[in-house]
Amino acid sequence: MNYSMNKATYVIIILILNFYSCFTDVDDKIKIVEVSARDISSILNSIDISKYPSIKDTTEFPLMAWRGVPDEFISLERIREVRDVGLNLMFYPYKSIETLKQVLDYSELVGIKTLISCPELFTHTDSIVKLFKNHPANGGYFLQDEPTLSFLPQLSELSKKIESIDDTRFTYINLLPYHNNTNEYYSTAESYFNYIERFTIETPLKIISFDHYPITKNWIKPTWYHNLEIIAGIAKKANVPFWTFVMSSAHYSYPIPTIEHLRLQVYSNIAYGSKGLQYFTYWMPDREPYLSGPIDSKGNRTPEYYLLQEINREIQRLSYIYLSCNYHDVGFYGEIPNGTRQFLKTPFFISSIDIKGGNALLSLMKNDKNEFFMIQNINLHREIAISIKTDNLTSIVLKNGKLIPVSLLKEEFKILPGDMIILMR
């Protein structure tokens, strides 16, 4: 996620991406079966669903704008625009204390938080933390993006220093993605697992953040789900929540995102237990190779802004489920990505399930009162069809939060690319 890149690095990345483009598209690895089923909305079109109960709507899922409003565009209206797209946290490397203070004040007015990021946080740590520790819009302290293990000692020291002054928030370090254990990439780490685990153990991280962008050109990177497996396992063992990223801008071989792209990333991350989502980027940098972003480099809204608004509304309506649950079991139907496994045992409340047309991700999540079973279509371009039988106490959680008895679905139904359904028992 570094903003600068020399020519040599650019050439290397293009070669790597061209190499990966030789892989078969994930969608092509399973026999195509034509899906003729209707979607759930169409099936329920003649039914009055207003009489059915709704899921709780009591909390907000953390949704962050990476590279939020730049220094030269700061205004109350621009910060409100961040809130209007459905984001509640913002990061930008501000150049001065004065600018950061203004951003925090505006953030408080519109009801979002902003990470503390300015040069003085590193040169005058004590005074900056004391200056902003009581500000209501302080969202945490940004330390570094994608550090190698060689930075661990100084980041651990800095994080502990900040925590000794303000332990009510978190220090933020965004860690590197998994790329087939290329050891020199992580610098002195024995493996990617070792890299993540050491940062988790030796630095007082209250969240584990990492970035891995799975969709490039017309395929899904083969290492993405393996990366989620590693992070989810370490986070569960350490009892620390983890946050993930969603690509919301086009650059290099990353395409202009569609709603299918956003859903694929969002719901797979959540299926693995992610407790926060971060969009890279919100405001598009004014330089190559960036082609798009929700807000372009001149400050104009793009179609991606409204896609972001749409997906954020979906997330927040079911945020109670995502934040209250722990994931218990996750696996795949169809093609099994490297480093993952097949989903073998359905929950007790499902007597049978049949999936046609493509690959699916299945996740069982639980909170203190209920079990939730997510079925996600992880194909980029193809619909899948679902036939399912459950007990009489199982409901489908609709996107608007309504809880509908599964018995109302008397036929096979389809799930669009990247999308998902959730069953509740």
C-alpha cells in the first residue's frame, strides 16, 4: 500500500502479475451448470414481509477510508461526505498538527473518527498523544503501513510508549500480505506465519490489520484465502480481532471495482471473522498508475462512491451479526483454494443442502444466543443455485434485516456473484 514506487519495482510487479495471469480463472475450474432459479427477492415478491421481526440494529461495523480527505481539500462538507458514503473511520497522513486538529473537530461534528497521523507523532510522541488523547474523534494512532520484521523493535517500543499514555485506543500497524512465503519480502522472518505472530506477540496490538487484494484482471489470486486462514487462526489464538482490506480503486492490474467485486471481498472477509473493513483507496491519488477511486483526484464523486455507499448500507444493517459472532467453522464447496479445506459438516439445523453452478464459501458463526450460517457465491461472473432444507425454527436473514422463515422458500433460489445469504437458528 505504499504510495511511491520506483521504475524497477513497477516492472517487477507487472512481470509477477503477468505470470499470475497464466493461472486459470477460478470460475473455469468447475463444470458450468446453467442456473435458472429466481433470486430470493423475486420469490418473496408477493409476500408481505413487514410482519416479520428484524435482526438487532444496535452497533456500527468499523469501516475505514484509507487515504481519506487530503490536506488541501479539508472542509466540514468533505468530512461529511465520508460519513454519507457510510464510512465511520478515516486515515490520511496529515502534514501538520493544525490540519489534524481541524480534521478531528470536523470528524466529531459529523460523527466519525480519524486516526492520529502527523510527523510529530514520531518526533514528539508524548506531547502529541497528550494533546489528542481526550479528543472524541480520536480513532487510534497510525504507526506504519506494511513494515518488515526489521521494524518490529522500534514499532513495539513506540506502541508501548503510546499505550502508557493512552490505553483507551489502539496503535495501528498494517501488516504485509501473504505471497507464498517469499522470506526476503518479510525480512528476517522464518515464514509469513512467524512474521504475523511476532508482531501480534511482541507489539501490544489491539487489532491485527493486513492487506491482501484478491481480484486482479479477471481472476482471484490463489493465495488470498490461505492468507485469511493464517490471519484468522493467529487472531483466534491471541484473542485479538483482525481487520481486512477491500480494493476500491483501479490501478496496475486491479480493475475498476463492481458491486460483485466489493461483495466478494467484503463477505469473504466477514465469513472468516473480520471485525473491520478498510477501503483502499477512498480519495484517488493524482498520479499514475491510479485510474479511479470513489473520489477522484480532483474531488469529484465517481460511480464507485455510490457502490461503496450501497455495500456499506448492506454491511451496517447486519452489523450486529458480524460483530457479536465468533466464526466456528469455515470451508469451501467446489474448488478448494490452496491452504484451505472442504466444508464437511453442515449445522444441526440444516438437513440437506445442494449447490449448483459454481464454488461457494460456507461459514458457521455463533454468538451467545444464535447460530448463523453464511453461504457465499465466490465466483466472479456466475450465479449459483441453492436448494436447502432446514428445521422449522430456522430463518433467512434478508439484506434489510428481516427474519423470514426458510419454509417460505418453496423452491430453489440463486445467489448472484460475490453475494451471500445468511441462515439464523
